[in-house]
Amino acid sequence: MAAQGEKAAREPNLLRLTRIHPITDNTKALPMTFLQTQCSLTRFSAAFSSVAAVLMAFASNPACVADDWPGWMGAQRDGVYHETGIVETIPAAGLKVKWRTPIHGGYAGPAVANGHVYVFDYKKESGEAFNDPGKRANLNGKERLLVLDEATGKMIWKFEYDCPYSISYPAGPRCTPTVDGDRVYILGSEGDLHCLKTADGELVWQRSFKDDFSAEVPVWGFAGHPLVEGDTLYCMVGGDGQGVVAFDKNTGAVKWKSLNAKAGYCPPSMIHFANTTQLIVFHPDAVVSLNPSDGSQYWEVPLKPLYEMSIARPMIEGDRMYASGIYTEGVMLKLDADQPRVEELWRGEPKQSVYACNSTPIIVDGILYGVDTGTGKLIAVDSKDGSRLWETLDATHLGETRFLKQATAFLTRVGDTDRYLLMSEIGDLILARLTKDAYEERGRFHVLEPTGEAAGRDVVWSHPAYANRTAYARNDKEIVAVDLADPSK
């Protein structure tokens, strides 16, 4: 066994890459808005001689202004979908399905970038799969990254590797692929971390959290989506002195390790406040702020959710940060404006606040919106004191008798509006207005069947991707592309 964290990135071995066909058109569907786009201005310079002309070219070329979704919860990991020109209501007749592509199991949501859709799954080959929160299922199979054409759903290339499972809820990978330029990073349920070229899936480097760091695999598998910032890839690894590990994103070499903490299930995140960049980590015992350059600690606030279920990313608006565990574990913090430190404003109490499990709450205009673990309801909360403003079951079920604890709906805000896209755990895509006063549904469309199971009910527990005026959603059998474009615009 290699010394923890000090072993160099391993050379490619025992891996199989399938190239379906090469990508030759590298000009289509380049990401983000004008300020974020990677479209090259060079190709416009011969035809246009003024900034105004360039802006007109961008406006007339949807491929250059498309808003990609290169990782979990979008480009900024804030759950905001920035594209315009999408439907304002979902008609009773539903939405157009562009394509459906068969896949295998997994909870990992898709990513969309540069004309590609990335979906991470698990193809079981042997063993008995069962969902028991207290037991690990032992399976044999392969984890696979499938890369599809965003317009047709056809396979472009595939990367796969043998991966025996010994985890609870073993449907497949949890972590959404993270696309960064010409690289994509995937982290599997058993702690296999790979960096691949987006053009053809060639392996750049790989690490194993088990082999390289002697890390313990969490009972529900590794679930903290890797974070890229600058030249660094941040991952929740777990263990003494290595709760979080910073890797060189180009080589896989370890830059630093920090924290005596278990990995938990929450992805690391980056905030910029008090003229300081802070890496925020929510592990099973606390919310911690670190210096992203060296892993040194700025501040720590204890927060211990039951069953080590640190899952939902701590979200911020202005100087407020809310971190949520399950049932009655939650804390609202105030970020200091002058230096990296916080003060605790309030902690959750029964029948107060919202306590998230699988989905991350969103804070908008001082109001928290999220699905509550104990009740299964979508709840609006005043961030000033944690008081509940309204709650509804409409976003999580259709009124039939269901075991509602840990019910899930994944929330995505549409730009800076009060409209939201919600993917319910029964496979419905919902469009609704969320305000401090009410939940106002504006239509729903049944996208796919709930193929997973939890507490005796069928569920879909996967966050969709939104890009190119399209929703990309997956279950354990297929990934579906649904047209969101408003035909009148």
C-alpha cells in the first residue's frame, strides 16, 4: 500500500476505452453567456470590425450563447439556469422529447458541455443488489462514463473500468462528471478518480482513494462531487489529516491535505467573501472554512447530522450561509465582512426551518426554499429567524399514499426570476413560481419512470442538467432530453 496521499498519480492500467466516432466539429454548442463563453473572437475578426458587430454575431448565433451545465448544479454550482427563451408554462399536452438513450444504474446527474452530454453509470454483472441503509451490497460490474451527442443522444465515446461494489444503495455512481475545458473528472462510488480528455476519453491520470490514501468508503459510497478551481481539483477523501485533499488538476499530484474528518457526502464549494477566497467543507461533524491555497483553517462551526449525513451544500446569499443536515440539524451563519470568520445567527428547531437530505436548498431574497427530510414537503423559510412561511406536498408527490420522509425534489432557479424548475422523485418535471407568499405551479410533465427504491417507494434521485433550452434527466434505465424552448420566442 502506498503512503497516504504521497504516491504519484498512477499510470493508466486495466482500463478499457471505446471510441465510437471522433468529434470533428469543435465549433458547436460552446458554453455559457457572453461573459463566460469560450467562443473564439478570432473567427469573427475577419468579418466584423467593431465590438457592436461582434455582439450582434453572438446574439444571432445560439451556439455561442448556449448556457452549458458542466457539472453538479451548473457552472457556478448555485442551482441557477441562466438561459432565456424557455417555456413559461408547461402545457397539459406536455413537452417534446428530443431523444431517449438507454443507460444503466446511477444517481449521478448528467453534465452538458461543448456539445456533449456526460452521464456516469454502473453496469452490474453479478451479485445481489438491495437497498438497506444498514447493510452493504456486494456486486461486480463496471462504472462507465458515456459521452453522448447533445442533439441526438447517440454515443460518441465510452470509458469504463471494473469496479466491485460494497456499498448501500448500490445502483451506481453518485457524483456528476465535472467538465473543465478539455478535461472531464469522474469520481466513482468506491473512490476511483479519473481525469479524461473530453475529445476522445483518453486517460490523463487516475487515483484511488482506497489504494492511494487507505480511505474508508462511506456506507453510501463517495458522493462529494469534485470541485475544480484554477489549477486545483478539490475532493472529499476522508481520514486523519485528509478529510479534504487538493490535487493538481493536470497531473493528479497531491498539493495538500487537511482535516481529521470522514468524507461524508457533501461536495466542497468555493466562496469569495471579505476579500478572501474560502473553501467550504461540510463533513459529518462540522462546517469548515479553509484557505484553498494550503488547507489551513479559517473557521469551524459544529454541525453533526444523524448517520453522518452531511449531504446538502451550504448555500449563501449576501452575508448569510445556511448549512442543513436531516430532521432538525441546521444552522444559519453570518459571514464577517472584514475577515474570514462567522457568527451563528440561529439553529434549527422542530417545526422550524427546512432540513434537506438529497437536494440542496436555495436562498433567494432572504427566503430559503427546500424539501424537508422529516415531512417530505417543499417549504419556504424566512432566513432571518427560521420561521416557516408556507409548505406544500405538490412538488414531491401526486397525493397517493407514500412514505414521505426523505422525499425529494431537485430545485433549479430560472435566471433571476421567481420561476423554478423542479424534478420530483416520481419523475415529473415541474415549472412553478416560488415566492415568500406561495407555491404556484405552472404545469408538469412526466419525463421518466422512477426506477429506484427508497423505503418501499419508487424514486428518481438524480439532479437534471439544463442546457441548450433542454432538460437532461436520467434514471437507472435511460437518459432523456426534453425540449424547454418557448416556440413563441
